[in-house]
Amino acid sequence: MNRRRFLTSATIALSVPAWKNQRETGIFRAGSSGSLLGNWAFELPDGAPAWLQLRDVGDSIEGALLWSVGSPRPVEHLSFRDGYCSFFLRIGWKPYGVDDELRVIDDPMIARFVDSHLELKVVQWVPKTGMEESLVLIGDRMPPLPGQPDLSRVRFGEPILLFNGRDLSGWRLSNAKKKNGWRVEDGELVNETPKKDHSGYGEYGNLRTDREFEDFRLTIEYNVPAGGNSGVYLRGMYEAQVLDGDSRHKGKHGPGSIYGRIAPVVNAGKLGGEWNRYELTLVHRHISVVLNGRRVIDNQPVEGCTGAGLYSDDTRPGPILLQGDHTSVRYRNLVLRPVIPSTSD
């Protein structure tokens, strides 16, 4: 049975002339406190991130949605009427990463501005029961991206050794219900899983620091087998992709990328089985990436979170998170230097 239902007659697409007539008023005025435009951060019922962007592209509005895992995807049938926004994006997701908890979103989502927040109403189908569920999510508007920082003026504090090379002190699974594949071996953080594919969910757990951080510079070395895949999440939100340098994934999903957000200028990754070194700098929501001595991302803004992270709220501090729900991986030499706030910050 085809369950897909498109927009009802109560939701009428905003035409180009109508958009031009209304773009400076109410929900259509960028920067207005009551505008629907902007980036919105949500938390799903299982704690996973969701992120919605609505933006003015001149003669229309475009939208993109990230839900639980993966990258932001363009929404379809984006419409406005009477203060409501409606759009469609087919989604299959697994709360808590559990296979038999699959949920399918196959109906339009409805958003409206309520008390400085964005209320998002969603109907999802539960295949194992054949029943529908309703969700109401409340999103926070993210502040606009700050200007590009002058990194020559940024001061970093004393180095913090995140991994002592002996045990997992200072680390824990981000989801205690997942299987733990992590151990310490020969001064390395080792994650061993049977998984070989790069699908969004897995039965093994991600590892996070107990401590949380704001802006910093992190150096870390990683080693994945041929075809391997992991990731280093900055503040639990922005994933520096960890891949075999010969991976089929390229660009925004390839070695040296901030997954789904920023593409590296070159693939500087080494082949599976070799050690790679990252230097990752996060300052004022701008990221610089040096991979194996090559600057592949230079102080670029990151619009929002990565799927499969912990949070979608750009304003909050967060841990260093190592992805363990994909393939096997090894890490070593994890050192973080926090940014020393300036008096002008």
C-alpha cells in the first residue's frame, strides 16, 4: 500500500509574487523575532539531533532537514499559509538505533512559530504495529554565524591529555545500552566491531569524554582498516570524517571533511591500515582541518550539526565523541588545548 500523502488543500504553496509581496513582513522577514527563517535545533524523543533550515534565496524559500543521522537533505513541497509552514521529506529512522523500532515519516510536517520557538508536528508510521504516532518537537532558533575569527589572535591554553594510554578513565559510552567494543591496547584506544558497511546505525556504542568543551584545538591520530569508517565529533556535534583514504566517499563525505557540511580542498587521507593525524580547530563556529600536514579546511563556517551526534544546539559546549557504531578503528595521542577567552568575546 502506498501511504504517501501530499499536501492537503488547506496548505497552498506560496507563489513567487506572493513571496515578493510578503518577504518584508512577519514570518517572512529575515532577522525578525517572529520569522520562520533561520536554523532551528531540535531534540528527538531518543535524544538524537534534528536540524531544520529555512532560508530566503531571492525569489523563493528553500528548506533543508537533518533527522537523527546522515546529512541535511532538501525538503519538498515547501508551503506557507496563515503563519504555518508545511513541507515533505520521506524519512526512515530508528530511535536509539534499534532495528525493530523503525519509524517512517511519509506525511507532510507542519511548523509554526510559538513563543519564540518553532513547533514541528510530525506523523510517523510504525511498521511493526501498522500504527501511526504523532510527535510534537520544539525547536530553538540558532543565532546567526559569527564573523570569521582571526586565528592569529586566538590564544590556546595548556594541553589536556584526553586519553592516558592505560585505561578508559574520563571516557564513557554515550549510550550505555549499546554494546561496548572499546578497549585499551598498547597505548591505543581500540574499537572492534563486526560491522563492515557505512549505514547510519549500529549495535555498538560511541565513546565520549566526561568533560565538555567550548572552543579548542584538538590533535588526534587514527587508523582504520581498508574500507573502514569512524568519526571525531567536536563538541559532540560536528564530525571530522574518519575514513580509509581510498574510500568511495568524496567531497563533503570524504576524508578530511566535516561530514555533510564542509568539503576538504584535497583528499589528504592515507590508505587503510596507516596512521593519520588530524589537527582540528573550532573557534566561533568556524573550523580548520589539517590532515597529515595539509590544511584541507581553512577557517570555514559550519552551518549546523552532523547527524548521529549528541546535540544540534550550536550554543552549548560538548564532549569529544568517537564514533564506534561503524567499523573497527584505533585512536591515539588525543590532546586538546582550550581557547582562552579574550576580553572582547
